[in-house]
Amino acid sequence: MSQAGPGTPGAAETLPPVFEGAARRELDAVLKQYPTKQAALLPALWIAQRRQGWISPAAMAEVAEALGVTVAYVKGVVTFYTMYHQHPVGAHVVQVCTTSPCNLRGAEAVVTALLQATGCRRPGETSPDGQWTIVETECLGACGFATPLMIDDDLIESVTAEAVPALVARYR
Amino acid sequence: MGYPHPSHPRETVLLSRDFGDPEARRLDVWIRRGGYQALEKALGMGRDAVIEEVKTSGVRGRGGAGFPAGVKWGFMPKQKSRPHYLCCNADEGEPGTFKDREIMRWTPHAVIEGCAIAAYAIQAEDVYIYVRGEFTEPIRVLQGALDEAYAKGILGANAMGRGVRIDVTIHRGAGAYICGEETALMNSIEGKRGNPRVKPPFPAAAGLWGCPTTINNVETLAAVPHIVVKGGAWYKGLSLSNPRSTGTKLFSVCGAIAKPGNYEVTMGFPMKDLLWDLAGGPLPGRRIKAVQPGGSSVPFITAEEAERTLLDYEGCLAVGTQLGSGGVIVYDDATDLVYQVMRLARFYAHESCAQCTQCREGTAWTTKILQKMLRGEGRAEDLDLLADLAEQMTGKTICVLSDSCAAAVTSAMQKFRPDFEACLRDGRRAGAA
């Protein structure tokens, strides 16, 4: 294997452990909020993704260890939820809503403009410079503000195709 | 106030009074505006008296199912032998719906107060607010409000200094529409895949960790403080149509409409006035063609039907649709309806948890057949095939996701047959949205 891709040991080994220092304390605080350790799984995965940018196989193993469940179980949960990245992603992840209410108001043109402005070839892929991952997502719950999109943790309302280049420049 | 535009004079402003005013997020301001009086009052009432008040109000679940909230609370065991739990469903993901988002981001304390009152009434000490993962701002605002409520002693081991424990935790989802289904939501809180559970048992018998659990929508819980302070009878009086649909309802109007946004009106308000007056009617030069009044999961109605429909549970049923979550999606004459129906089917295919065959296969094949038609490769028998698929997807699965997809397709085919026939002939309409 010439390239460290998704799921390869090489990609995971370079990452520091998830649950040390503040992250460990955060997990301990989360565990107090539930009667079972297993219930802390979604919060634990959020902590892991915030620390590492995605959910690496090593992170899954750490989460499994911390919560007393198997790695296979953790993987089953990770793959169910679309917001957990199963592969390394760009420095910025953009989720654009293209479900019907937004689709009616030009959401697909916003996606096209984003691909052009960032150099991504198609939705779901990362730009060659590693800066951008553009994802078509289903309903962001902001249908009255078509087209909404999320850049990392920021929700931006009422984005038009024309506004995309300036928006991308702001995050570059 | 009002957000994104000022409240219309014809709105009945109860839950949306402070939309657009960031000051309302602050606990001191909220208390000055009457906040937490309801919790104070409720804690001085018997638990049963609180439940009775909510029953009297007639408030029905605002998440989509429309089940009477007081009756639901009444299903919880009176003799507590195991922990009781309350879940607040803030997984708002029904396409077309964006009301819970505004309630949480502008009036977080209304949600917290509603949760605390409900928790007291059903003898729950732990409340989980399940917020969809994409709602980063509502989560931040809600967490800030929770921190303030804890610091002030409103929540915690001795809530309001009245000797009851009420702890509230925000549980962040991670991108799964199906987790808005109540039993899937509970599985998700338990750290599992969000697969819906077979019912019965219902949550009041066996919910979170097998314990008695009540789950209410954000908007339902936000209405509770008003009911407690002003009385169930007062709330029941808020109705323009019939006593089975009471209170105010936030309608999220979106799609092909001049002024998209949330509008809070009294139950029974005419849909015609909501669309053509409050929301400004169609976009310039266009004509409204179809409406889904309760989110993407309810059947389509025509513009003519919308014009004579009253916005309440019974009024929507009368024209063969449902009030649902109150997400009003408007389609106009510039819409390629078949394309948009395909887009909805694709949504359901993407969001199917895949445990039931009828849903997993049915949503995927519905999408593929519609896509094939849109490419201009449709065959005459495809419409029958879609109808047959829809029948197999209805009433046969653990939850209603599959039924929702089928309802959108069959209602659209029934009411807008010429659009589907044109698509069979010509494929996707050039230049249409």
C-alpha cells in the first residue's frame, strides 16, 4: 500500500490517543450523566472526532475500551450516523442541504458553485489541496432559509450560488 | 418580535413572542418576562393536578403524531418502582420543518421550563433533550441556558429549593432522520444504532433502559408553561375550528413561497390566509400548485384544496392529508413535481434504517424507478409498479418511514397524474426546479 488511506493502520498510528487530559475529563463528566457506560457512545465519538477530525480505527478501539463494548459494536454505531466521518476529511467540511424545500430554491446550483470554488470533483470528495470536503446532506432543518449549509460547525443561511465564492474565500 | 420577519398582526404570538430577541436567552431577562412562574406554580400543585391541567388544555403532540400530551403523561405509572425518564424530542429533521430550531435558539428557557414541569408531573428525575447533531447553535444556546438554570438552583438535586431532583442533559445526535422516531431516539440515547423498536411495549411501559418513559416534542413542552400559568381551559379556548384542535401552532412555511418563515397561528386558521396573506403568496409570476402541509411525510394536496383547508388536525384529514409537524412545503407551477417527488423518495431511501425489507428495498426502488423516468427511460407500466410498491410499503413495517415515502408518491401520482404521464413521455422537465 503506497498511500495511507481510510482504514489503513498507517493513517491511524500517527494520531495521538483521544482520551487523555481534558478529553478524558470530558468523557468522565459525560459518563456521570447516564446510568450505563454504553449511553456515552455518541458523546464519546463526538469527542474523538473533535480531537482527530474523523473516527479512526484506533479511536474506535479506544472508545470501545473506555465504554466496555466491542470494537465491532462501535463500528456498527459509527456507520449508522452520517455525521461521523469514517475517513479523513478536508480541513473544512461543507454540508449542503439539497432536500426538496431547498432544492426548489436552487440548492443544486449552490452545490455546483461550491465544487467550482473549491476544486472538488464531485460531492462526497475532498479537494486535491486537502482543504475542502463538499457533502450533499439531507434536510438541515432550516428550510425557510434556503439554501442553508454548514461549514464545519457554522450554519449559514440563505446561501445563493452567486454568494459562494466570497463565502469560500472567508474560510480559506 | 418575530424571526425572520416581524410577527404578522394576524398571528397569535405565544411561543414566538421572543423570536429574534437574543436578550430572551438570558435567565434574568427571561424571569423578568414571567419565566419560571409556571414551574414554581406546578411544583406547588399535585402531580396529578398538573397532568389534569394539560389534559384539559387539549394540547396534542406537535412533533407530528398529534397524540394528546396530557393523556400520554397519564399513561406513566403512578406507583414508581423504577426510574422514570422524560425525553424531549429536538431531533427536528422532517423536511419542511424548522420551528423547534427557533424555539430552542431564541427561547431556550421555555424548553427547559416545559421539561422541568413535565418531569415533575411524571416523576422523572432525569431529562434527556435529544437535539439533532446539525443544530450546533441551538445546542450552544440551550447549554448556556441550562448552565444558568443550574447555577440559579432551578435545576439539580434540589430544584427550585423544593426538594425534587430534576437533571437535564443535552444528548447530541449525529445525523439520522430516523432518530426523530421515539423508540429510535431512545436507542440512540442508549448508545445504539437508531433502529426503531417494535411497539408494544410503548415507552410509558418500557422506554429508556426498559424504564417508564415519556417523550414529547420541543413545541409541545414549550407550550406547557403557558398552560400551567393561564390554565388548561384558557388554552383550550384558543381554537378557531373545533375543540379537538386547540392552542397555537407554529407553521414553518417554505419552498416556492414569497415570505418563508415561521408563523404562529391559532388552530383552525385558514391555510389560504397563511399562504396567500401571512407568507405573501407565490413567487412573482408563479402559481401555487401543490402543498404538503405537515412536512414531507404527509400526502400532497392541490392549491384548490389548500384554499379551503383549515389548519388543524381534522381540517387536514378532511382533504386527505395530515397536519404533521406543521412544515408547510409549497410547490409551484415552475416545479418539476416528479423530480421533487424523486428527491423526497431519495431522502427516505437515504434515511431508512434498513431493518425492514419493505422500507429498505421499497424506498430505494421507488427512487430508482423515478430516476429512470426522469432520464426519459420510463415505461407505461412504471406508474403501476410505483403504486404496487407503495402498497407493499404501507402498514407493514416497524415504523412509518416507509409509509411516509409511499404517501408522498401515491398522493402526488393521484392528484398530479398528468405530470407523471408527461414525465413518462418526455423525462425531466427542462428548466424546472
